[in-house]
Amino acid sequence: MTDQSPLKPRTAGQVLVDQLLIHGADRAFCVPGESYLEVLDAIHDVSDRFTLHNARHEAGAADMAEAYGKLTGKPGICMVTRGPGACHASIGVHIAQQDSTPMILLIGQVGRDMMDREAFQEVDYRQMFGPLAKWAAQIDCAERVPEYMARAFRVATSGRPGPVVLALPEDMLTETVTVADAQPYTATQAQATPADFDAIADLLAGAERPLVMLGGSGWTAQAALDIQRFAETNGLPVCTSFRRQDAIENRSSAYVGEFGTAVSPTIVRRIAEADLLLVLGARLGEMTTRGYTTLTPPQSRQRLIHVHPDANEIGRVYGPDLGIAADMPGIAAGLAGRDLGRKDVWQGWAQVMRDEYIADTEPPGDNQWQLDMGRAFCAIRDELPADMIVTLDAGNHTGWAQRYLRFGRPGREIGSTCGSMGYAVPAAVAAALVHPDRLVLAMVGDGGFQMSGLELAMAAQYGATPIVLLFNNGIYGTIRMHQEREHPRRVSGTTLVNQDFCRMAEGMGCHAERVTRTDEFAPALDRARKSGKPAVIELVTDPEQISSRTTISRLREQAEKRG
């Protein structure tokens, strides 16, 4: 039975907030601005149903919204003001696009009567965000707010998820209109057919050394369980694309490693030996293919089955033998119960790869570093909660977590696949707000922390308790690695002179400790967990240990041998 009550006049700002509630949004991350005062005022009236978190910087707010989208599968909502606010928030939109994350960025805009005059902080956001977002638009007609908002939620979540940007002219938001609300949105997803599943089975049956690769977004806890069941039933080895290790339980006998920045040399060799790849959800981008070298476009040597939510991604770089547009929960559920009768053929190949993965993630044997995070992580990884959330910044320091920790569901690995510095801290704050009962660890370097570490003040304000593991080696480590490889001993622009991170953290209301030895780490983490506050553990690491797999000296030696 439909509601027959008469429509009530509302400002466009009130209509917009009502649409957020109708479509299931429960919070937004923002830096307030005068350009969208009517939205802020409307949120005040529904504060019992909608929480507004004010970040310290628009980039932090956008990163929080993006992380929320990863964690929940619902669009993360970010609100910023015009001009500088939108420019600061653009990094979150870029992350959401490359990571296929549902997100909606709402931007206050100059009044319609001032446009095209280069008014104060005026930007054409349709042009600015056109190449960055899945859809960018401006709501010029107050009566159409329900239409635009419904479309925004559908676009952000349908097919390959992604970011939507809507500009909101200041004067439009103040108009009073009498308009009907939209119905709650539903996402549109492609579904595999019975014939598709049969075709996958037929191609797999002809393979001697198949390899399953999981990636992309849209993996639910059930989908992760379903694909694990399929792999274990059939003795199939499963790897993941860059920073998607939580798509399958890493403790499963089927899991054999990740293709990313901390990739094992053994798995690189094995992908060359594989004769068929079943790729589910991954785009097969640069990071996952090591610059499009482990697989050679346009046609890989291995036979390729590529399943992706967006048909436009299939064949974009690599021509598949079989391409299927389907969402991950649907494809995983359809494969879960299938026994292809080839386990005796495949399980030996899978076991070799599993053994290599286990060997690669054993504690480092050379104990030459005063603080060795490989040994530190190995010492605690089996004691960490299964539902732990780990957020990853950009940089070589994340290699220790990616290599030595175990991921899976219900726990999460939340990292930017586009390599954005400054992501881990705001992402961890968002994760701790969404899941206050779970352990949240952020992995960030000294450079990345100084880009967004002040968001810990927001965590303290709202009672969130993420723990930041701050790797301090006094350099921009990833860039120094490239520098030493290409131009050994010619250091330029990569040295940092750092401040007292513990005093900074304490000044924001955080628990803080400095760790310089491996055996100090576990007790420090335990104290941080018991503190009841957001926390920073500063990890003073040797810059010589430039990554989990090499040193500066070794890079210089190799470069100088090349000539």
C-alpha cells in the first residue's frame, strides 16, 4: 500500500538528505563549507539517523569515504566545499575509480547566477572529474534532486563500482520545492548463465597447470567462502591481485600468494608455467602483471578465462579465450559446488605453489636488523584476531605486512591499489568508526604519515581507536629504491628530517610509543590495544633495509654491475 499523504515543501538541501536516508546511507565524511550550508542544516534534523564526521582535510574525508565503500559495499559519502575543497578531495575519487569502490562525492558549488565568470572558487566539476569519475554531473534543478541522487547510487554500485561526483549550486540548495522522493535504489549486476559455468568447466578440464586469480571489488564474505570451497574441492591453486589478499582465506590450502609489490619470485615463475588462468574480478592492470610483462598483451601465452562485472574490461588489454560479465558473489556461488574431477591432476601442482608460499612467508633467517618487521609480524600473526582490519599506505613498508601477515574474511585488507600516499591513516579511522569492536592496524611510512596523520585528531574526537604502525626510516623509501636502482649513490629529494612523532600523537590525544628493537614490538602493540585510545607505534627501521626483499647496498651493486 503506497503512502497517499500530501507532499510537503522542502528545501533542496532537505530533499537531498532525505534521499541519502532513503538509499541507506548512515554517515558521511566531510570538511564543512559555506557552499553547502543547507545540506549541513538538514543533517542536523536527522542526526539521530545520520552521522556526520568532520575530517581535518578534504583528502582525508575522501579517503575515509572510499574506505567505507570498500568495507561495506555501499557508497561512501563525502561532502566538501567548492574549489580547493574539491581539488583536495580529488585523490579519493581517483582511488575509488582505480580500486572500483562505490563512492559519492557531493561538492558545494557557486550560485547558478555567478557561473562562467570565474567566481570565487568556481570550477566546472563535470570537466574536472570527467576523466576521474564514473559519472560527474551538476544538479541545476531542485526538483530533480531525487532523480540525480537515485542515479548516483545506482551508477556507483552497478557493474564495476566506482565514484560519482555531484556538484550542488549554493542557490539551488536553498530553493523550496514540492517533489516526490525516489524509491530505494537497486544495483544492476550481470549474471553468469548455466552455459557460462559449463564453458568454464570445459576449458579448465583441458588444463594441466591451471591458476585461479582473484581480484577487484565486490567480494563478500560468502563469495570468499564459495570460491575457497571450489578451489579446495578441485585442488586448484589460488592467487590474488595487488592488495586483494582478503578475497580468500590465506590459511586455506588453496592459497599460493599475491601479485603485487611484495611478490615472490617463485610465483612469478609459476605464472609463466601455468597453461590456463581463471581470472575472477581482477582487471589485470599494471601492478598485477608487473608492467604487463608476466602476461604479454594482446594475447597471453596461457589460455585465459576472464570474468569481470564490467563487459568493457574484458578484452581491454588481454584477449580472453572466454570472457564473462558477472558479479563475484554470483560467479563464486555458481562454482562453489562444482567438482570437475581433476583434483588428482591439479593438487600436486597446487601443493608445490602452496609450499613455496609458506616458505616465502617464514620468519627471515638472517637476524641482522635491530628492528626486523618480518620477524616481528611472524611472531604475532597467529595471535591476531581473525576479523582484524589492516589498512595500507603507499610505499615499500607495506611489503612486510603483505608478505608476512595472513588475510581473509571476515578480516579485511584495505589498501589503495593506485598507490596513494596518505591513505592508510584516514582509512583506518573510517574502519575503526564502522567497526569499533575490531582491531584496526594502519601501515604507513614517515612520509605518508605527515600527509594525513592529523586525522588521528578526528579519531580521538569520535572515540575511534585505530593503531597506526608508523615505519620511520627517514626517507621516501620506494622512490629511494628506484633511485638507487637507476642512479646509484645519486640521492636527490628523497631524504626526510622527521619530527618527534610520539609527541605529535600524544598532542592529538593518542597513546604513543617508539620501538627500536624486534622484541619490543609485541609488548608495545599489546599496550596500544589496551590503551582505549587511538595509538601510534613508531617503528624506527634501518633505511638500508629498503624492502622486504632487498637492500640499498644490493641495489647499488646490481646497478653498478650493469654499467
